[in-house]
Amino acid sequence: MDFNPIPNHIYRFPRQKIQHAIRHQHELGRGGFGVVYRGTIRRQGERTRSAAFKMVLRGDFFRQEVAVLDIVQSMNVIEIIGVCEELRTIVVEYAQNRTLSYHLRHPDSMTDFPWCTRIKVLVGLCRALSHVHGCGYIHRDVKSENVLLMNDFTPKLSDFGAAIMIDEEPHPCILSVGYTDPDYLHPLKSENVKFHLDIYAFGVVILEALTGRPAFEIDGFGRTFRLDTWVRGLLLDEILHEEFRNLEQAPDLEIAALDGENTNIPEALKDCIRIARRCLNPEVNQRPNFDQIQNVLKACPRPANYQRWTNAVGNA
């Protein structure tokens, strides 16, 4: 993809200001596109604010991410504050509550990250992806590590280094194991995937939020486990497989403590698993769109949690 120069309205930080901001090198994470640091910075005429500084390894990825972030701005997409072209650094708002992945793996996630909050995050992420697609882009790297959370758990989709325009050929890109649509890797089928790629990955994120398990893991015996494969054995004959109740983590303490017949599993949980399975449908044209997914998620809370959930989703 060819990119024009970075638009003039994007704020430019001088090299010295970026170097001063990250002088303590509080690293937040690193990946194939670069490394991210936390610091504070101030644009001229504004107050000092916390920010994340993404130093991109390659210039083409730097220009690509800046261009996309400039176009897809919304409530549930990470806000770009400015850039430093000399250091290939993108300055974005700082998410105080870390990532969705962190909270799903945290030992106290069942109590600190309950069902209604997980639904809030999923609804916000759904809105973000719907908006990104509406702007003409495919994210191509949707995963729980790229869902940043603000203080009130409002989700912010981040890391657009792999994004491409919807009408482009979906050329190969190294993505996270466990999130990549198998058809995307098939040379004869990849032209049919396009935006369905993000829907597949979102289905995996839904399963992560429900189970607390990573998309892909290897146990002590070298055996692999993939959520996208495992879910195909669930809800046989519309009854949830008992294995779900035996997971180490569940959406909240009520679900974790369920016993008795499989049919006692709350209908809301079944609905979430059903929509996740549809996202993973091998027939890409049979997958739901983000409006359909959001309708299911917003309708899934149990009556006991309805008011708490309504308040949460209303701020997603």
C-alpha cells in the first residue's frame, strides 16, 4: 500500500521531546512492528498528559499506522496524540487499565472482571471494528493483547500496523497463532476472506472472554490447545458440553459454581458461544456481521444483572 506524507494536521513532536519523555524506558510491550513505552508529554498550549510511545521499526509500517489511525478515529479506537517522524514514533493515549488479555489471565479476574464488564468490553470492541470496516479498512490483528482498557474499562482497539484497505489484496502478514482465519492462509481462497478475517478473530476473542483461556496454548506434555477448534464440540444438539463447566476460569462466580444438568447453563452464555461459533464458520459468507454480533451481545445479560449491565454497556 502506498501512503501519502503524514497529514499536516497531525501534531509533530521534536526528537528531543520524545527522548525526554521515554528517558526512564518504562516498557509496556513489544512485538513484530516495534516497542511501546509509557511516559508523559505535553503538546504546545496543553497540559502534560500520560501517553504511550510506539517506536516503529520500519518506516512503511510507521506511515501506514499513522494514516489509518488518522482516518478511523472513534470512541473505541486508541487516540493518536502526535508523531515524531525522525524517531518513527507514534504517540497515543495511555490506557491505564492495561489490556483485555491481562485481565483475563489475572488470578482475581472472576471477581475483578465480572460478566457484565466482559460484555461491555466485547460490545465496545465490536463497535470499534464495525467503525474501522466502515472507514474502509481491515485491522488484521484483532487479539486480546491489542484491546486496551481505560480506567472505566472502556475498550480501545490498538495496533493498526497490519491494517489494509478492504479493496486491497489481503497479502500475507504474520499474525498471532490462534487468531488467524485458516482460509486466509490458503492461497486459493485468500481473496474471499477480506473483512471476514476480523470477524473470525473476534470470535476467538469472545471465547477468550468467556473462558479466560488464551487462544493458543501448549501444556507440559507438548499438547496444543486452540479455542477456535475446541468450540466446535460445544453446544451439540443445543446443549453445552460439560467440559465448559470444568474450566479453571469462567465469566463470573455464579457460572463457575454451576452444577447439575448441562441445560442449567445460562442462556446468555449459550448465546455468546453460538455467535462465536458463527464467527468461526469455515464458510466465510455465513459469518455474521458486526451489527448482528453486537445485537446478540447487548441482549445476553441475565435479568439479575440487567441494571448493572445496562449502566456498563451504556458507557462502552
